[in-house]
Amino acid sequence: MAYLVRSAALTDYVRVARSVGIDPYRHLSDAGIDRSALLASDTMIPAEAVGRLLEASAEAAGIEDLGLRMAETRQLSNLGPLGFVMQEQPTLRKALDSVSHYLRLQNEALHMRIEEAEGIVIIREDLLGGHAGATRQAMQLVLGVVHRTLSTLLGVAWRPRTICFTHAAPASLAMYARVFGAPVLFGQDFDGLVCHAADLEVAIPAYDPVMAQQVRRYLDAMLAQSNATMPDKVRRLVITLLPSGTCSVDRVAQHLGVGRRTASRSTAKATWLSSTLCGRTW
């Protein structure tokens, strides 16, 4: 199964890649990701391709912390609707429950669960379909973004007890210390953040019950759409790609992580849309 992720996952990739001396567009091409994905943050692209891009880029640059460098400047707004639903919850516990419910709208390959015992909470993150040794940078990015998101909601003074990674310790801990400002453990049996259970009951200042209801309705509608058939997904992707001028069967197939033949068959019921909107590029 090809898991998809919002192209917002690539936020700041170009800047970070250039800062470490590699060509971002060449690596995007090598990973099978069209540069048009950088122009529309809601385009869904294969999560496996993003993971390969991050690992290959880190290796080419000779660094071990590319994912953290990308996470360092992330804002709540980069999460799109998921960021809004978190901000419009009464407590952090409710915000995390909402994230767990709507997460596949952001990243189909990421699974989050909360484990709680004796006043301690583990916010555990698991990447589905990842290959051994090919998720280090992606998990750095995930936990870096989670940490920055919680700091935004709870205040910059908030600190987790520990950050846990399954991967081995890097040669330098400087970036980990800069991003997390908390103890980091490596070679653990899970990837996640450990904090006090009391942190989950902290009120979120921006909570607005009326806005929260509207956001939930919107995301519920998006969840319903996420169960759409392949032809429906193709239609939505065609409309998303049109402004970039890169609408084609090959591009649609690439973004959806399927073969060209599958994408072509899926557009059979949408010939009117492809011929009218995309013209000869199909």
C-alpha cells in the first residue's frame, strides 16, 4: 500500500538542502518527487518517497540531522487544518485526541498513540511501511515538529522529560539540544516524547468552542473525502496541479504513488475534466 503525506512535509527542504551544500531539485528528482509539490502544500505525495529524499539528502550532505534542521523553523500553520483543530481544543489532551483522529489527513504513514501510567505520558509515533534504516531523518522531522507544536500550544517554557529515538546516537548532539532543549535518549524501543500526565490537562488559551465546532465539521468532511475512490482522488489532484501548469498523467501517477496505467484507468470516468482543464498534457 502506498501511504501519502501532505507536501507540506517538504516545508523548508530547499533552504536546508542549499545550506548544507546540495542541490535540492536534483535530489527531489532522484526521489521521484516533482518540484511542483513545493508550490501546493496540500498536494498528497508518497510518504516513502519523502523518506528516501531525506535519507539521500542527509547522506549526500554528510550530516545526521537534516530532519531536525527542517523541523527547527516549523510553525503550527504548516500543519494546515490539523494545526487549527489542535489550537481550537480546550486542553492538550483533547488536542492530541483530535490529532490522532484526523492525522491521516496530514500523513497516512504516521500513527500516533498516547500511553499513560503513573503520572507519566508517552506520545509515541510510528511510521508505517518504512524500511529499516530509512526512517531516521523522517522521525527526526516528526518528533521535531511535534515538540515545536506542543511548545507553541503550552508556551516556550514547556519541556518534555525526555525525547526517545530508536536510532543510534549521532556523532554530534548539538542540533538535538538546540531543537529539544531536553534530554534525548537513543537506541530506545520507541520513538516519541515523554512528559508529565499533568501537561495534558493544561488549558489552551486560544480555545474557542464555536470555532472548534466549525473546524471539526470541516475536517469530518475531509475525512469523508479521504475515503473517495481513485477517480475522485485523481479529479482533486488534477485541480490542485492546474495552477502550476504541470498537470499530466505521469505527474498524477507520481503524486499518488501509482503506475501510469492505474492513473490512466482511473481518469476514464473523468475524461471531460482532463480534456477540458488539462488539454493536450494528458
